Amino acid sequence: MSVEDILQEIREEVRAILPASIRVTDIDFEGAQLVIYTKDPDKFADNSDLVRQLAKKIQKRIVVRPDPSVLESIEVAEKKIREILPEEANIANMYFEPDIGEVTIEVEKPGVAIGKHGSLLNDIKRETGWTPKVIRTPPMPSKTVQEIRGYIRVNAEERKEFLRRLGRRLHRGVSDGEKWVRMTSLGGYREVGRSCTLLSTQDSKVLIDCGVDVSSSGSGSPYIHLPEVLPLESIDGVVVTHAHLDHSGLIPLLYKYGYDGPVYCTYPTRDVMVLMQMDYLKVSAENAKKPPYLSEHIREEIKHSIPLNYGDTTDIAPDIRLTMHRAGHILGSAICHFHVGDGLYNIAFSGDIKYEQTLLFSPAATHFPRLEALVLESTYGGSKDIQPSRKKAIEKMRDVVQATLQRGGRVIIPVFAIGRSQEVMIVLEQLMRDGEIPKVPVYLDGMIWEATAIHTVYPEYLNNKLRQMIFQEGENPLMSEIFERVDSYDKREEILDSPDPAIVLATSGMMNGGPVLEYLKKWGDDELSSLIFVGYQAEGTLGNKIQKGWREVTVSNQTIELKLNVETCEGFSGHSDRNELMNYVKNVTPKPKRIIVNHGEESKCLDFASSIYKKYKIKTIALKNLETVRFR
Amino acid sequence: MSVEDILQEIREEVRAILPASIRVTDIDFEGAQLVIYTKDPDKFADNSDLVRQLAKKIQKRIVVRPDPSVLESIEVAEKKIREILPEEANIANMYFEPDIGEVTIEVEKPGVAIGKHGSLLNDIKRETGWTPKVIRTPPMPSKTVQEIRGYIRVNAEERKEFLRRLGRRLHRGVSDGEKWVRMTSLGGYREVGRSCTLLSTQDSKVLIDCGVDVSSSGSGSPYIHLPEVLPLESIDGVVVTHAHLDHSGLIPLLYKYGYDGPVYCTYPTRDVMVLMQMDYLKVSAENAKKPPYLSEHIREEIKHSIPLNYGDTTDIAPDIRLTMHRAGHILGSAICHFHVGDGLYNIAFSGDIKYEQTLLFSPAATHFPRLEALVLESTYGGSKDIQPSRKKAIEKMRDVVQATLQRGGRVIIPVFAIGRSQEVMIVLEQLMRDGEIPKVPVYLDGMIWEATAIHTVYPEYLNNKLRQMIFQEGENPLMSEIFERVDSYDKREEILDSPDPAIVLATSGMMNGGPVLEYLKKWGDDELSSLIFVGYQAEGTLGNKIQKGWREVTVSNQTIELKLNVETCEGFSGHSDRNELMNYVKNVTPKPKRIIVNHGEESKCLDFASSIYKKYKIKTIALKNLETVRFR
């Protein structure tokens, strides 16, 4: 049966179930959903059981949308909404999405805008036809998020067309005959960087991550040109575990090469990866390196993105269902769980995980409905990769900062924009709030501010404690007044020339570029100041050299004699250390039949794999790149 | 540099080296060779160092051929050759190949035709321009061989065009950058049947075997539709280890699906596999099963075949060089050794091997110039798969045959056409010659006669003892007068109705079809006769049932009560038993770094793999179908 025949059959079934009084104008697939357009959205709302009944009968996720003809014009609707909502709700923005009949209303006080039991929302719906969605005005506006959302709105028609195409593809059915499940390692196996895996069945192909190895002297690309990957049109979907470039950096390249399917990721991952990719292009250009793709390819990625929240389950191929679970690594990072076939096989890709409560996130999820295989990172999988506790790390940070500020010095902390920056920000805010270190300005230079802004857009992705502070107590430590954005050359010069005590968080994290070098050049010979490393410094980077004890370094043809105090605060990592990884394996349920270790130096992958086997008697494989393992 | 540029450069180099007096009319790639056409072939012959010098300089295999203009017409040449050769040489046939300027002369007495120090050959060359090749008239003419050779001659032009195309492809050069070597299991892993493996590098793709599982209820095809295999045009070459259908059965299917590259195999493998494939089509038609391909696809395979002898080395891709070594399993069976890159990696595919001197063949080769990985069959790899010695098997055969004939019974031996048939023929001939059993006719029914004829065409592929008997003593036991061909219905009826003692070798080997059933139907209730199994009887076959003790069976709707004596003579297998396989691993040099076991039931593959590892500490993998292993 063709997809069109299937759809026709479904349409007839829907019409048979619905009362004749409900006027249906269109029924179609949009992605994995079946969307019903109606001139009587109220009647659906009045009969809440109807959608459930339909979903049960048709075995699809059902979405009901008002037919465009019952919507007031945007101008009139906007006016009416402003009349309906009390002044004190304080509307900041309204975004209309005509294709789905939804209006997003950004307000300062969502409670006021919603009204008792949603009464105001009902008023809006009745008077305008639009379905209102109320969100809190992001306290720290993110340009990235605004632009992405705006871009999607502007391209709503094209996106709907894409979703309908995708819907047809997802419902193409599965072949008869033998079923199998396998994965092919395309990058990031026995190495870190360029993570990429192909998950394939007799009917489907899914790519998990498509990262770039930024430290590579070559293209740093995974093996996406293998015959089993091509043509890219044959890929059903790309799934992204998280936004770091070693997992997401080359997704736009797929669009450049002709891919035009969906990208599945969490909402924050979508936004952060776009930020990272744009910056990647910028840095490439600055370093006179030919960028592998253009910003138009990032825009294609945005247009084709299908964002999910943790716990959402969606069909991404006729025989593959995806669910995202929290990974604890960075904002939006996910363990991606694939349910293949109808109970045929279940496999989870950890991406990068942190199996410990951090200042920002809850630990990685360990419970899955079913699980036969686990692909697990092993960045710190070596037997000696034990990190100090967060508590010890904070104490050390406190002592170094305190001593430095006390003697009148300044503190430079090189950080990556995403993850560790926000972790360190929370530490500093806490220490200042508790009076453990003096209150001085903390300057955020580089992409950190924007990255932090995205964190404030998605408070529901932060850990319980932080969420509670934000929602219940109205205090977001990331937005403390101690943080100051360095958003211009002049501002930076002003800080550099000022004799006042200060803490600077600046990119890049390994000092191989970025504004952090300006601070080093200026303050490097000041013996009162301190440079604090909070993250891993890779071999060959300037950070690594300084950490190893070099006291004379060359930065942009300028030789600097370093006199400042160099310290390292371990324990802020977004990665699980060896003990946490082993605990993760112990606690994951159900116990997987096999574990494929990846994302670690070769020796660590081998060590970790054999340790898991010895301790838990789970079959492990330290796969190499370019290999294929069959699960079923 | 393009292939045409490379060729142009080579042409200039050749012309620079050759004396001006040698008139060259064309220089081109044909397959892996560089062919020089000249109007002065004599001058090349006079200066034997010239070709060596060219080969050294150009690093290619050089072939010199007379320009067609210096060849006498076929009519005149044939007349002159008949004049030159003495009557007693006894010319049976002459085959002219104008494209290569060669004439093959079949004679009864090659020594006479060659003349002292090749004097007569020189005369022919001088007087006709043609290069003579003298071969002994096959004592038992094989229709298959004649037809294949004839077909290739008729299609000489098309074949030359194919070889030039192939030559260009082989010389396309290798890419810069990272090199890798991997193999993908497409069939025959943890199972027997449908053997097929993809060997691939960053530049090349080679298929090793493409068999069919004839016992399968489905298509019995390996996974040749995987994305990493397609498009078939991307495959550089297909290499066949031996002619059994589980290794060669679906090669014509590749041509049906658009493949138009070369098939590499030994000369006898080419001929035997064509015989087997033709029969496969015939049997499919008889069983009202749709054949997967047509005889025209077998003809394509013949046109694209590049036959080799043991020890020949040839480039089959820009970075892969193939050498065939004897495997001892059946006529022409080969261990295929691949040298990848320039010393990058060496891997041998055993195909099916017999590591013991049999009555027909020398044992499998164990020495390779270099060897990092070995893909090894494990048909009898289970720890209990120990077979009696050939000597014991022969004794049992003698006793059973003797007793049966003595009491006036007849002997039925179900056999496959290739391999075991000829082994049993030699046993019976020997026993009769030595007077250990009475001299009675041995009837060969089914394809056995034709298969045996192909054996007589290639005496150099038989073991030393047999070769010596044939060449030195002029006695070929396969051609003994005791053997009689059953080539018609009437002949079979005559045998069936005769009361005389007789031995019948008839196909099929597992009694699931073929003429053997006629003998069973007629003689099954004769308690004086014997049925002797000499090969493995797979579950579900009639042979298996009878072997297990069934005494009432149904054959083509006819119920037969079996009264004859049922015996099994183990020990005639063409496969190594467990001990031989372990010995093979012990003796293979150099010692490979890893062994991939295949071609065995799952439990045997696993048992064999772990036994090898335990005993020899060589890393082993019992790969599943659909997996990929990376070597480099």
C-alpha cells in the first residue's frame, strides 16, 4: 500500500469517528504526527476524549489545528490580546505562527497572563481563534534564540512542506523478510573528536552526531563519504546528542552535500549548536582557514530541525523510535535511546555524560524502558582518570581567588563558552554571596554571555535546585549583577587598563585563540595576578604549555614573560570520571547485553572496555572507526 | 595525472628504450598488463633482455604481440602449420586468437610438435607470424571447456575492449591521505552457504565469492544489496575461491544487476563454475523455481573472466594485488591472498581447504610472503569434528563393496559431481587394479562425467603422484575403462534392468533429486545391494533420513521400502577436519595477527575461534554476517 493510500484510509477513519458537526478541512502527516485542520477547534477542545480516541484508533500522534479561515488577522488578534490581558502581565512580544494557528506571548508574569484555571487563555482562543502559548520573557535576551525562532517563523511555509514530505517518508512502511540492526563507526571511536555513527536496519539509516575534530590538521571530518553512508538522501534522520562541535560541528556540511532530511535534538541543543557553528565559521575565517560550509547551510539545518524535550518519543524512521534522556553534560545534552522495530532491539547512545549532580544539571539518566546495547563515552575511562570532588574544586577556587584578590591581583580563567563557564560562574556567585571571596566584577568575554543567555531561556533543563531558585525565589545566579559583559573592544581596553581587582572568564578554553590572550598579554607579567585552568588542556595548545611550566611564550608574534601565578582547579569537568563511568554501568537499568565504548583515547577505550567486562561481565567492544557491528 | 597522461608517458618511455629498428604499432593497457604491438616480433624475441629492461623501467608486466598485419591469414597459417609439424604429432585442433596473435595447437604428442629446443615452434612463428602454443589434446574432451574457450575466441574483440577499459581503471592511481583496509561479511559467516565478503580500502572494493545457499527456502542470496556494496559498478573485481555453488553460484547475478567488471579465478574454477551454474539453472527450471538469472548472464561472466594459475600475481585494483595458492579442496580451489597498498596489509581468504594430501590434490598451501590476517573456514571446526583417515575410509569402502559384489548385489554411491566423485573414482580404480575388489563397471550418472573431463584438461592442478602417473606413465586413473558414462535414458534403463553386478556413482550427493533416485527406486528393496554415503547429509534431505535409519521413504510420490544395506564411509571429505584445521593454523607462515573464522555453523565458528585463541594466542573473531572489521 502506498503512503497516499495509507493516508487516504486514515482520513476516512478519522472522518468516520468525528461527529458530523465538526468541520475538517485537511488531514495530513507532518513529520511523525497526523495533523487535523478544522473550522471547529472549540468542539475538539470541548470533547477532550476525541483526540485520545482518534490516537488510539489510528495509532498516531494527533494534533488538531484551527483552519486558517477561523483565525482573526494578526493585527486584529494582537489588538484583542492586548485588551484581554491585564496591563501588569507586561507583554514583551507576540509571535504568530499562522501555519499552526499558534501565538506565543512573552510576558513578564505568566501567572497573570494565564488567568485563573486558564480563563484568559480561553478568552483569547474564543475571541481570536488563535491558540495562545504564554512564556516568561527571557530575562537575558538571547540573540541566537531570537534569530532562530524568527527564522523558523519566516520559513513556516517551507517548513510545513518539509514536514509533510517527511511525514510521507516516515510512513512508507517496513519491508517483509529478515530484520537486522547494526551500527557503523564513522568517527570518534578510539579517539575524541568528530563523533559520528551510522545506525542502520534493513529499511532505515540514521546518523548519530556529525562532529568535527577541531584539533586535526586535516579536515577533521568523520568518514561520511563511505559507501554505506552515501547517498546522503538515503539517510532518514540525523540525531544530535549535544551541541559541542565534536558532536555537531559538521551537520551543516551534510546540507551542503545535499542532505535535506531532519535533524533531531533538544531545543537548547539546537540553539547552542547554531551558536557554536556560527562561531566555528567565524574562527575559521579569522584563521584564514577555508570554512567547510557557509552560514546558509546552518540555516538549512535550522529549517530542518525537529526539536524535542527530554522524554519525548518520536518516530524517526518507519522502524526506529527516538527518545531523548538527560545526559548531565551541558545544556540540552541527551542520551539518545533508539527503539528499533517492534521490540526488536533497543540501543542508547550516551553522547557525553556526567553521572553526578553538578551545579547546573541533574546527573545522566540511568533508567530506560528497554535496553540491549549501550554506546558509552570513555573520555575519562582510564583507570587513573579520577577527578577531585566538586567540593574540593570549589575550595581550591576559593583559596586561589581569595589570595589573588587580597594581594591586589586579577584572576584570568580561560573557559569554553558552553558548560564550564556557567559552572564557574555559579561557583563565583555563590562564593561572593556567602562572603567567602570579595565582591568584584566578573567579566565575561567571548561567547560566554550569549551562551549563558541561552541557559536562562531553558530553566527547565537545569537541575532542581537551580530551577527552584529561579522559579520560586526569582533568583537566577547566572544573572547576578556581578557578571559584566565585555561586548566591545573599548570595554575590554578599559578593563585591561584598570588597576581594579577583577575576575575574567574568557575564551578560548585552551588558550589557542580568543580574547583570553589579550588578558594574558596585558597581565602576564603581573606577579600578583593568577591564571586558573579549570579544564583539560590538550597537547600542543598554549594552555598546555603554560600548565606544564613554560614561563616564556609567544602570542601573536609577541613574546611574553609570564610572572603570574598559574593554578589548575580540577573537578569542574562536564565528563564523568572513571569512577562515575563505572557507577553508571553498574546502575543503568535494564542491564545491557553489550557496551560499545567510544569517545576516548585508544588506551582509555581499551582499559575501560576490559574493566567493564571484568567487573560486570557485560560483553564490551572497543570499536575502531570504520567498523560495523551487528546487533540483530 | 589522468590515466591517459600516464599511458602517454609510458608510451614515450617505451619508445625511448626500444631501438628505432623495432616498429611499434600500438602500446596500451589490457587489464593489468602493458601490451606492445609490433611489426617486428622477431627482434623482441632475439633480444630477450629487452622486455625485462622495459618491465623494470616501467614497473608493469609487459606483453609483446605481433601487429595483425604481420600475421598470415588463418587459412594460410593453418596450412603451413600442418606442413611443418610431423604427422605423428597428430593435430586434433587449432585455435587462432587474432587479437593476441596466438595459435593454440592441440596435439596428441606435444613433444613431437615442439621439436628439439622448440625448433618447430620457431619455424611456425617465422613462417606464419603467429605465436604457437602447443597443448596436449584433452584425453577426455570436455564440452564445457570447449564451449567456454570457443565463446571467448568468438568474443575476442569485445574482450579486448573490456581489457583496455579495465586497464585504464586499474591504473587510475591511489588517493592521497589516510589509508585503510577493511572487510565486510556479506554471507557465509556463522553459517555455511552464500559465501560473500567485501574487501575495501579508501580507493577500492573487491568482492570475494558470491555464493548461493541452495538449501534456503528464500533466495539464498548473500547481502549484496547493502549500501556499502552498491552500486555494483563501484566494485573493482570479483574473486572466486572455488567453483562450488555456495561460493560461485550468484556471480552471474551480479552481471544481471549491472556489474561489468572482471572475475578472477583459476582456469579450472572458471570452467567448473560455469558447469555448476548452468546445472543450477537447469535444476531450478526442473523444480519450477524461478532461476535468479539466465544463461546470458553466465556468458557475461565468461567474457569478463580473468583466469590465473596458482602463483600468478596480478593487480586487481590500484592498491590491491591478488595471488592464488592451492587450497586442496576441489579442482582449481584457491586460497586468495591480497596484498594491499605498498606493504600496508596482507590478508588471505582460505575459501574451503583440505590440509591433507588427498588422492587428487596436494594439501593447502601454508606459506605466504606476508600475512597479517587470515579468513579461515570452519566447516569441521567443532571440537568433535574428527574424521577417520583416508586409509580407514578406503578400507571400509573396500570391505563394503567387496561384500556387496560378492553376494551379487549392486552398489549405489550418491555423490556431488565435483570433488568427492573423482576421489571415489580413484579409490575404486585403485582397488580394482590391485585386485582388492572385483572388476565391475562403475557407472557415472549425472554431471560426474563432464566434471571428470574437466579434471583431465588440467592435470597440472592434480597432486604430484597423479600428475606423474598421467605424464610419465601415461595412465590416468580417471580415464580407466572401468568407468562408463550414463548419457541417456535408455542407457540408464539398461543398467537398471541388468542383473549384473555394478557400482553406480550418481548425483545428487544428498539424494534430494538427481538420477541417484532412479537407482534407489529400482534397487531399494534389494537386500543384496548397498547404498554408501561418502559425504555429509544435511538435515532434511532424503540422504539424511535414510542415514538416520528410515526404511520407508517417499520418492516422487512413490513409497519405497528399503531393504538394501546402508553404509557410511566417512573420511573422503574435501574439507579439513578439526585436527587438520588446527594444524593448518599452527603451520601457516608467517603467523597471522588475526584470524577471522567463517563458513561453519555458529557453534563451530565460536568453538573453533576460541580454541585457536587458547592454543596459539592469535586474536580470532567469529564475525557475523553484516559486520565490518577494520584491519588498518
